[in-house]
Amino acid sequence: MADYAKDEARIREIVEQMFEAISWSGEKAPDFGAFSGAVRKDAVLVPAARPAGPTDIDSFVGRMSGLYESGGMKTFDERANKTIVKVFGNLAVAIGSYQAQIDGGSVGRGANGFLFVRNEGDWQIAAMGWDSEDEGKPLPAELV
């Protein structure tokens, strides 16, 4: 019998670890290896920018790494707020809210959606997308 509670906890752990790994400050460097560790190389990532421009994990990490290394962003603090996970067999979906702050500016919020597949005993991200909250597009109450 499947232990969905254990699976849900593991998926939340992966999401939280990703946010921690991609954040940086003057005292803490990002860990891009940890950030991308649970993401399949063939995963599709779809950032908030429109029109939608799908990318892959290596390209996304390359862009973020460039911002870090060049000093284009001095600090980047992103955290998971609330993540809802649904699991069935070897498939799971997660949607969650996050908050982000760049260079000490105002705190923004948004939502991430993840498609997880179980492979070789652990969960991997097969696809993810995200969008930012704004005045005309507030987060749904269940994600706050």
C-alpha cells in the first residue's frame, strides 16, 4: 500500500530545498547543484514571462548563475510559503505559493506548479511553471 503522506512530505522537502538552494546574499552563495538536483534534464520549465518561453534546467541555472556571478542581483531571497501536493502512484502534482525579494526591494509573491514523477525510488520534477502575483492577479486564498 502506498504511503502518500510520506510522498507528500518528500515532495514538500524537495520544493523547500530548491528555494533555499537558489537564494543568495552577501553571506551565502547559491547552490545551483542542489537547486537542479531533483529536476530531470529533459524537464520543461515555463517562467512567468509572456509570451511563454519554455526553457530547460541548464539554461535557467545558467541565467541565474550569470546574475549571481556578475553581481546583476546582489541578493536573491526566495521562499516557499504553502505547497499543496496530490499523489497517485508514481505521479504527483504540487502547486504552491512563494515570496521573493531581490536586492532588498519589495517582497513579491507568486505561485509555482510542479509535475513530479517517481523514478529510481525518489521524486523528480518533470515540468514546472511559475507566475507572479500582481494587482489584477492575486494569489488564490488556498495558497496564502
